[in-house]
Amino acid sequence: EDLTAATVEQALATDDMDETARQVLHIRANCVQTSTSKFTKMREIASQDGRVRGMYTYHGASTGRYASRGAPEIAGATAAVRRTVARLPVAVASSAHMDVIRAALAGLGLDGVFAAIASSDEVPLGKPSPDVYLLAARRLGVAPGRCLVVEDSLNGVRAGKAAGMTVVLVPNESIP
């Protein structure tokens, strides 16, 4: 489960935390602006201390859960995607790791449907930075100003706006 910045800061302030856990939490606190190198560093630190390893097994659990039970879906989203891809090039631009994205799409029956997929792991900064959206637009061959972002998170809305794209927020009860 993701840690909020406040929770991380509170944990970092405690005196009984060892240096390994402190390093991991410090890096995790910056994960809103994630990158492949930061995630690699977190895994490296976590692998040295079994007590914090569980923080980084989330994406593995997600891929298994999506494969066995399907991915969570916003009502009507899968049908809307299918109608849209029949007429326009569509990409996924996600903060999730690529294996989680692919597992979620497969769980929804949408693998192979999108013209492009971009993960924040592939860019220097994650959402709310526009990097992942700009990568998706490049892969589609579409100018950012001609892209429509359909988002379910505040950081995603910020990222889409920063990319110069039109953004629509679709409420999702499971995302703050």
C-alpha cells in the first residue's frame, strides 16, 4: 500500500528506525516524482533488509491478482475504450510499472488494444510531471495540444495540464 507523504515524514521523524528503513522511506517519500533509477535504488536498499522488502512487492501482487481476478474497472470504461480505439489512436500513460499496466490491460481484456503504452518508469519524473504524457503523445505521433487526457487522479490531472493537453477527470472512488 502506498505511503502518503505525511506518513513517511512521521516515520522518518521517529528515533527507533534503523538507517536502512530510513533510506528507503526517504526515497519513497519522493516517489510522486519517481523514476526507474529511484525504484532500482529502493529495491537495492530493501533487498538488504527483509523488514522493508514487503514495501516493494506490491506490483508483483497486483500482477498476480489481475491475472487471476481481473483488474478493477471504472463502470463503462472498457466499452468506452473499445469505441474510442475504433476511431482514434489511444495510449495508456500510467504511473504504474509496465508489468502492472500489461497485467491490468490483460485482466480487462484490453491487451493489444492501445496504439501506445507509457510508464512513468520510462521517464525522468512521474506524475504530476508531464513526462509520461509527453512520451505517450510522442509514441502516438500526436502533438500534445491535440491530446485528450482522461484521468482518475489529481496528480494525473496536473500532469496532463502541464503537458499542454486537454484533461477530463473521471471520478474513481478508489483513487484519492
